[in-house]
Amino acid sequence: MSGRLYGILITGLGVLILSPDSILIRLLDADMATTLFWRGTALVMGLGLYLFWRERGDSKPIIDALRSPLGWGLGVLFALSNVLFVFTIEHTTIADTLGCLATASIFAALFSVVFLHERAPLRTWLTAAAIAAGLLLIAFGGAGSLIGRVAGIATAMVFGATFVIMRATGQGDTLPGLALGGLIMALVTVFFATPFSLTTPGMAALAGLAVVLPLAFALIGRGPRYLAAPEVSLLMLLETVFGTLWASVFLGEIPTRATLAAIAIILGVLGVFYWRQAIVHARDARHSQQVKT
């Protein structure tokens, strides 16, 4: 199995596991500080236990991964993206939130140009323009508050930047940085949260989050070692499709026509963009092989 195919499989599986995340936040039925406290705790405990098991109790590789500016940057950005995500969920619909998050891939592509000096052909900028139109539809035609939809766009930007930092680590370990992000969330919110105020259904949702979050991000966090940042973000589109479906089935949240139109535009444009990217990638690979032979 090629490294790229392995990256697609583990990232796609991670996104599918993550897709109920939004409805679990709703079912938790807690204030924002409590939600973030438990979210951060689940991440740092789940990922931390996995890391110590993987390293056979040796903390040195974990500490080494966090000594670099990239490790700390990843932790801070990951924590910020989760704060914005939960804020968005609480102020607008799940469909609006996930429609905005679908644009993280194009933000990752644009940030890759600026910070990683990767090439961005004309189609990247045309795609960004078309996606901007979709975001405007969500911003002004969605069902939730305007501030919630704007926060959703900000979330997509921060997620895009997070994927770029993951990619910038090369073969470095990204999981300690993600665990650090969980720790930051838990420490910042512990003095404002009421952790033991959850109802019985809320405790069940918390149990779901405790399984879903560490497992999903452990898989997604490995993706950028094998895939470009925009490709990882593309696979995150699965969350938009399935998360919107789960919200409709289990919570009865029916997206507005404007939101559905925006999601269709965003997914359609990104689908064409990455289909073209795949053609170019295959052509370049063939050319490289011909040169070698």
C-alpha cells in the first residue's frame, strides 16, 4: 500500500468517526466552558494514554515533540479551533457550522502558499472565489445568528492553519501537539466550568465524546504525514455530509435552502478542484517516472 493511499484511508476513517461530534456537543447540553473542559479533558487523557502506551512509558519523545515552536503552535491553534467550533455550534445550526468548516481545505491551500511556499495555480484562486460566494450564502441565509456563522468561517480558517502546521512537521509526531491543545482547553476553562452538572443523557454524550475525539484525531493527526494539507482538509468534507445527515435524523435540524445551496456550491467546487488536482498529480507522476527511465 502506498503512503498516499494509507494517508487517505486513516484520515477518511478518522473523519467518519468524528462526524457525530456536533450532535454529541448538542446532547451534552452544557454551557460552553463545561463543554470545552470535558472536550479538552477527553482529548488530553485519550491521546496522552495512547502516547504513553505507544512509547512504552517513555515521556522523552513526547516532550521532544513539544519543545519545537511547531509543537506549541499546533497545540494553541488546535485549542483555538475547538473553542471557535463549540462557540459556532452553540450559536448557529450544525449544517451552517459544517458548511463553513468544509472550506478549511481552501484556507489550508492558501496558507500553504504563504507559509510553506507551495505553488497555487489559477484554479486555486478561482476555487477560493467560488467558495467565498458559498460562504456569503451561509453568512446571510443561514438559520442561526450572524455571529455564529462568522465564527464558523473563522473556525475553518484556524482549522486550515492547523493542517498546515501538521504538514510543516514533516515526519514529526503531531499527536503530542493535539494532546497539548486538549490540555490548554481544560486548563483555561476549569475555573469557569461546572463539570458535574451534566444530566444522565449528557453523561452518555460525554462517554461518546471520550471515545470519538481521541480516536478520530489520533487518525486524522497522522494524515498530514502522508498527504498535503489541502488533501487532508478535503477528506474533512465527509464530516459536512455525514454530520448534517446525523443532525437531521437525530436532532431534527433541517438546513435552510440557502445553507443547502451553499453546501452544494462548496462541495461541488471543491470536488472539481481536487478532481483536477488528481489529474495533474497523476500526470506529474508519469512524467517523473519517464524522466527516471
